[in-house]
Amino acid sequence: MDQLKEFAVMATKAVTDVSFKQDVIDADKPVLVDFWAEWCGPCKMIGPALEEISEELADKVTIAKINIDENPDAPGQYGVRGIPTMILFKNGEVAATKVGAAPKSALKGWIESVL
């Protein structure tokens, strides 16, 4: 039961093609969007790290995840060709892009350097 409770309270925010403008483009603070898919091994590897980073940097950035199989419009609009791809948006604009998995320390350092 505890595992279900922990899983239900995720630090990252799920976004969709429909909610992308409101949740990412119109957001009050920077948003890191993780473009991922269920079948992507490296995407699953960085998932827990992004959850931890989301909690640690909650006052500075929102970390959102968008499933590219269920939401094809946003990845197409932002030129996502491989996954995982992380795009950091500031004031509704693309501030930085990172493609591929990396250790938590490297991901956090990259995010902080762009903020």
C-alpha cells in the first residue's frame, strides 16, 4: 500500500498536447519538459532522477513529462527526434535542449546552469 501511495504523489507533472500551452508555455516559472515513451529504456532510467530533482528544485523549476506516443503534436512542433529529450522553457521560449540520458548530478547541473 505504501508503494502505491508514493507512486501516486509524483513530483513531476504530466502534460499533454492539449495542456502544453497552459502548463508549459504560459507557466509562471521555467518548465523542463521530458519527452519520453513507455518503451524507452533510457527514459525509464532518468525518471527517478527527474522526480528527485523536481522535489529539490521545486521553487525554481517545474519538471513535466509528456508521453510522445500519446501526444505527437508537441514533439513534432519542437523537433524532438530521439528520446529522452529534455527541453527547458523560460518565459514560453526554448532556453535549452538536452538529448539522451545522463546521471542525476549531470542533469541537475545542466538545469541549474540554464536557470
